[in-house]
Amino acid sequence: MNIDDLAERIGAKIFTPPGDRKSVRFVYAGDRISELLNAASERTLLVTNLANSQLFRIAALMEVPGICLLNGVPIGEEMVSLAVGNGTAVLVSREGMFETCGRIYQCLVTEGDKDR
Amino acid sequence: MIRESYTIAGGNYRNAGLASSLLKTRLKKIGVDPAVLRRVMIAAYEAEMNVVIHADRGTMDVTFGDSYLDMEIRDEGPGISDITQAMKEGYSTAPEAAREMGFGAGMGLPNIRKNSDFFRIESSVGKGTYIRATIRLNTHKGTAGHGNSLVVREGVCSGCLACVRACPMGAIRVHEKRPEILRHRCVDCTTCMGVCESGAITLKSRSFFPVKAERGVLLVPTELLAQFGAAHPPQYVFRVLEKSGFSDVFTTAGCEVALRRAVAERSVHKEVKKPVISPVCPAVVNLIETRFPSLISLLAPYLSPLEALISRTSARPLLCVAACPSQFTLFRSMYDECEAIVVSPSETCAVMREQELRPVEIGHLHAENGCLEEKDSFLESSQKSLIVSGMNEVVDILERTENGLVEDVEILETYACSYGCAGSPLYRENPALAGHRADRFSMGNAQPKVAVKRGEPYRAREGMRLHPNLAEAIVLLSKIDTVMGSLPGKDCGMCGAPDCAALAEDIVLGRAAESDCVQPREKGDEGQ
């Protein structure tokens, strides 16, 4: 699923400028770097509370399409530029992890229906 | 061979991961397979973060071999007092600052081990830690990077070494109750699973059986239907599956019959070299591609029944029951996981049992076993072929075939599991019984299909070769001979390798150390 559509449907704000965005097929949520690293793939959106430089590092290493941060956390300029450099889209959801994942799940499942 | 060295600064979280990033850029330029790159990155990043979190400084030395990548990470840090503990998932000594950033999940070392083909850790308290992780750059050429589907469950192995001795490919090593599968040798047969009593070796099944599988198409091997006892014959189980929410249920029966017929037709032609080997079992095809490349020309160029069934089914979502690791691997190589779900038979059986199976009258079903024409051709083609099952038997017959000793055989139908597919260790029912039931079901119910020709030709795998370059391989071989001479030659297997020759090869290729040998040496410095 297109990240911009996904962001709109789950009510999240995208902080990175539009450009070549990869599509999302899976979602993985967690607050441990090792777990995120293990689950990350080129089609996995990572949902996490961890808004730090290392998160962007693993996002770049694993070439994930995007990161979705939670609870409307403020995003610094520095982080945005880091993400832009890596080609990672940064979303911020107003909701917590549970609600956000639920919404994303709904989107991805209905998207899957359309494919059929 | 190229070597590169990266320095890692301890405690610097800002620049942490830089070494891994630089390495990634290099690997991308070389054009490393994405699946391999992923494994390298996980291992490299975790190793690098270990240095950043725990040590003052460290280095990452990377050696690019022709077919492998070797990472050595050394640090000047506090060292690890209990390595066994540190290797356990969930155990961490990371400081609070690191935990706040999301580290300290206790997954670092286990992650490195999981993602490398060879892993070694040494540590001395107060001095530092040394980690070596080797990752093969192109594992199975034949399966296009999909590797195989056997995995090791952590902390389950009892260290009995039964798998090491049983593996017909010499693909298993067990060090300190940690089985390691040498992916380049493994052909996805079920021998190790069959002999493992602790259940440490299992199928890489991450999926689950979707109970609410509306509109999905289910593909099942015929033998699965024969797992529910005399009171629930395959015909009945098939009907239960049809009613449990799938839009359609197909069995491999029709494709099995079609393949038999196609192979039989091929064997009639005089110009076709005999025996024609039926590609019915993907594990045997893997075996031939790896260990008997000279027999590749004998393989009939058709898809295995499950492959054929998958290629014929266009409906989605597609659910497929894989009865063994080789089927599982095949399925993963044919479809992206997002398009299909693969389930293991035991899970399916569990779901089936929940469906309240009612006993049916057996006599009623016997009447359905008609369709005499099919039955005849089925029997005829099976009489023409030599059916060999069980890896040891198959290896033996293939060796004889290679030596030209079975030219009187027209068709060779080989199965990696004893008693054919019904003998997969993933099934519970007695294999002879299940096979019998499944055959009878196929005779009566197989809808005639046409065998599907393979798109891709069979190709020899590089797995067993020491080195792609012949000259290099010869040098390695002479080194192995030298090492072999220094080993006791008792083939005790206590080092975790199947025999002394395998250990010698492991030592030369850097997978093991000479100190792994537990036998007292006859020759050597200490005795003189």
C-alpha cells in the first residue's frame, strides 16, 4: 500500500517530503532495536516509540519504507533530514501503539482484499 | 581476497552503526543478494552495537572471500564472564543509557548467531571479546537464494549427535548442544528431523493455519488426508476440508498420477537414457543437483506434483500444506509469502480434529473407489518403476546408477522419506498405512491431469565443491589431507562433525578448530 494513502487513512502526519516512496505490505511494532532489526524488510513499516538516531540507522540498513512514531511526538529537523537522506518516510500518529497498529492492520487487510 | 577494517568507538551512540553502513555500501556495489545482505547487516549491526554499548573501542575486520564474507569483531572491553548465559535470548547486561535507546533486549549475540553460517565467540574478563561470524554469499544457486527450510530450535538439543551421524549429506555439526546446518550441503530431506528425539530440528514455519479462511484455495498433499484413522478415510477428510470455509480444496493426487504417466511415456522412447528418474520428490532432486550432478540428465523435466498443482492454481489467496522441508522451500521459492500461506501438517491436523470428525460407514466409501481405468494405468505405471524410499537407500541406488549398475531399470521413483511422502516425520500416522490409504484415494479420486513441464532446467549446485576455482580447490584439498593425517581417524563424531574427514574440511575452511577433536593424539608434540 502506498505510504501517503496509508498515512491519510490512519490519520498520521508525514514529515518527509513526497518523493520516491516504497509501498508497505507488512507492519511490525516494537520498542527494542534488536526486534525491529529482525523484523525489518523492504516492505515493512516499523511502528515504534523509539524516536532516536539508531532507529533511523537500522531503517537505513534494512531499507524499510517508513517509520511510524506514536502519540504525536515532536520531530526535530535533524531527524527529518536523517530520514530524507536515507529515503525513509517518517509518519507520526496521534494515537498510541495499539490503536495505530489496529488502524494500519485494517488498511493493509482491506488493501489485500482489493488485490483479490 | 580483500580485507577491510573499520574502527568502532565505544559509547558513541551518535556514530554507532557507521561501520555497518559503510560495509553495506560496499556490499551493494558488489551486488550481493538482498537476502544475504539482510543477514550480514543484522549480524554486523548487532556486533557493532555490542562494542558501542559495552566496550571502550573495537575493530571490525571484514574479509571478502569468493563465496563468503568473514567478519571478525574484536573489542577492548570488560569481556563476558558467562558466555553460555550471554548467548541466551533475553539476557543482557546493557547499561540503563543503552536500554533507554531500545537496546538491551538480550538479542544481540543470538541474532548474530542466527544470521551467520559460522559463529564463534571468545572472551576473557577484563581484556575483551572476539566474535567471528561467517556468512556465505551465495548459498544455493539452485534454489535462487531461498535456501532451505530446516531450522534449529534454540535450547532444545540434547546433544545426542544422532542427526550428525544420520545426515546423508554430512551437513550437520553439533557444538555444545547447538546443531548447525551447513546450508550449502543441506538438501531439505527429513533425515535429521526423523532421528531427532528432542525436536531441536524443525520446519521453518512462521505461519499459522487461518481458521477463517473464507474464499481461500487450499492445496493439500494426498497423504495428509490419510492421517485420521480408519474411521475417517481420506474421502471423508477431503469432504470435511471442503466444507470448512475454503472456496476450493485440491489434492496432489491428480498431479501425482499425471507425473507417473508422463514419466512412463518418456521411458518408452528408446533414445532417452535409462533409468528415467522421476522428479516426484523435491528433496531427491536437490540431492541429485548437489551430490550426483552426472545424473541430472536422467531427471524427467517435469514439475513435482505439488509444484504442478501450485502452477495450475491461479486462484488467490492460496494456502498450501507443505508436508516436508523440501516442499516448503519449493513453495517459498514459487510465491512471495505475502501471496500465500504455508502451513505444516501438524497444524492442519489440529484444526481438523477440532472439526468434530464423525465416523462414517467404511463400506459406503469402498464403493467410491471405482474408476477402474485410472486404477489400471496407475498400477501399471507403478509396476514399471523401481520405487526406492529413505535417504540412505536413495543415495545407494543413485550411486549404483552413477556406476551404471541399474541400466535394466526403466523408471526410478525415489523418495527421501521412507514409504514415500507418507513417511514425512511431520505426519503422525503409520507411514505404510497412510501411504496405502492415500494410494487408494488417488486411484479412485484423482482427476486426470497433464504433467507440467519445467520452465527452468535442472542445474548442478555448487554446494559440495570446496572452491569454484579448481586450482584453489586442489590447494584446499591437499591442506585437508595434511590436517586429516594429524587427526586420529577414529571417526568418533564427538567433535560434532560426522567423521574425521568432515572435521578436517571444517578446520581448513575455518568452520572448526583442531582443538575440537577430543581424542587423545598418537602423533603430536605432547607425546614426544
